[in-house]
Amino acid sequence: MHGPSNMAQASAPGKCILFGEHAVVYGQPAVAIALDQRITVNINLSKDWRIDGMRFNSSKHPHINAILQRIWENGPPLSIKITGNIPPASGLGSSAALSVATSAALRCARGRQMDGDRWQEGFSASKLNNVYSGPWENKSGSRIIHGTKSVDNDECAILAHAAEAEAQGGKASPLDSSTCSHGGCIVLKGQIDKKLNWLYQRSLHGVDWEVHSVTPNMDNDVWLVIGATGVHAPTSRQVAKLAKLLEDNPDRMAEIETIGIIAKRGLDALLSGDVYAVGRAMSENHLILRNLGLSCPELETLISAAAPTSLGVKLTGAGGGGCMIALTKNPKATSEAIELAGGRTMISQFGSAGLSIENSEDCPLWNVSE
Ligand code: MEV
């Protein structure tokens, strides 16, 4: 049986940050987990550039545009369709998930030039495997692999990080992009932590992050309830707001460092399976974010409503609107309390699968070597 012709499809999960948002931009440790909620990107060859049936306007889709420029330059026009259940601009990694899924679908559709087992073309985070990232060349002895085999989680995370950095005025950590690509639980630290599974290093404008994955030691009866305020708060605005505060008051960097200390404590609790200590660290982390002016009345209302039935509550992501998260053993009661206070809720288990290729039957869609 043949699927719909000339298409590739990939999906990626949203994320929530348990500890360390904002401080991670300044090199402090942070922990994020992938959510059950996902974004799916479907690409088809088309007569002209389209997005969700409308004419594609690159300035309205900065993340997609940043990825197209890197991996689809001079490629044939596409019709791009985006579906999913991650609300946009809500701190749940919708833009990183979109960027990761777009990178995966495009790589699938384009394929990858190889020489034996080595990439001849691509974006690699590994310092030992820095590969060529320019236009394709007709190298003798090279071959092209395509479809799922050509897709690489690290590459999708790198491309998504580049897109986030461009959209956030150069200030972006690789936390969202790595979590949405690899799934599970991702930890960023200033140095390699041998207790964790080190994936790669990322650097941007003088800040280095060592990216690790971990398997949290959490009971199956602990859930995350996410409460959406419905207030849109672009990450770029929040990141710029904090940058200005720190520029005007350099002594407040101490609060950023305190977030780092809480994140380390929260990570230890995650690894030892102490859910109560995880919850306490989340709530403490929130108090500092609030003090830095990153919360808002709508978030505070949902957080107060969820607190009595939760182990820990905090804003998640950039703040100023967007979402809060509650760690709870009673997701029904916590979710009802948030809804009664005016929030829309979603429930997620603790860490979901990363990017997935859902259709690559017709790949490659772009015969690059022609
Ligand atoms: C946004 O989800 C997380 C921030 O820390 C920004 C970033 O890490 O790039 C606010």
C-alpha cells in the first residue's frame, strides 16, 4: 500500500522545565522533561511555498525559516502542515518542538551525503566529528542515505537551537531544543557530570553547556499537571526583560546563582527518587523567579489554586504568562483546582519519547545530486 505521495512527516514532544529556566541562559544548571503533548510537521512537494494552506511568509515563521535556510536552501517549494496539542507561546517548548520536527522532516526528505559511515554533510555537536555544513558536492565515492536512517537527534537539536537563538536575539540555551529532540529528561550543566549520561557540548556567545540525559527515579504515581493561563508571553521578551534587570542591577546575579543551587538539589532529589524534595525545590525555584519579576497575576492565581494538592508548583518556561506546572500524586484534584481558578489543564507523565519519524516512504523528496 502507498501512503499519500511526496510527503515526509515527523513529530516532537513539548517540554517543561522543572528547575533552572532563565538561569540556564547564564550557564547555571537546569532540568527539563519531555511532555506527552506533541507537534507534528508534515511536508509535501508543492507548486509554491505554503504553510497550513496559506502562502508562506517567512517573517511570520522565524523558526521554520531559520531551519529552511540551513537545510533546504535552493530546495523545491513545499507545503508545510503543522498540527499538535502544544499551545503556542506558553512556555511548553512549542517553538523548539516545531523546529525539531521540521528539521527531522526536512532531513528525511533531503537525505544525507555519506562517505562510508561518515557524514559528508550535516550539523554535528560532537567536537570530534565536525562535518561539512555547506551545499552538497558531488564527491566521488559518496552516497546518499535518506528517510529515517538519515535523521539524527543531535543534528535536529542543533538546528532547533540555532533557530531559537535567532528568534531570541542571540540569547538561548539548548535546553528546550535538546529536550524536544531527545525526549525523556535532559540536564544542562557548566561541566560534564560523570554520574549522568553526557550527550554533547553546546556553546553560544561565550556560554558553554554540557548536555546530559538522565532517567529520573520517580514513582509511577507522580504526575505533572500543566495549567495554561492563556496569556501569551514570547520568550524573547522575557529573556530581554531579565537581561535588562541584570544589566541595571549586577548584584542580582546572586539570585541567578541561587536558582543554580536549587536546580542541583532538585536534580539530586530526582535521581534519588525523593518526590517530596523534588516538589520543594520546584516551589523554591518559583519564589526566586517571581522575585525577579518573571511571574504574573494569572500565573500566581493558578499556582495558589494548585498548591494545596501538590508536592511542588512553579511557573515553567519563560513566565510572564504561559504555563505553570504542579507535581502531584492526585492529578484529578490538582487539575480541577486549576480549572476552577480559570486555567486550562493538561496532564503528562514524567518524561515522554523524543522526536519520531512518522512517514518517510516517499523520501527523498529532493534529489539533491541532480
Ligand atoms: C524557555 O523555555 C527557557 C528559557 O530559559 C530560555 C532559554 O533557555 O533559552 C527562559
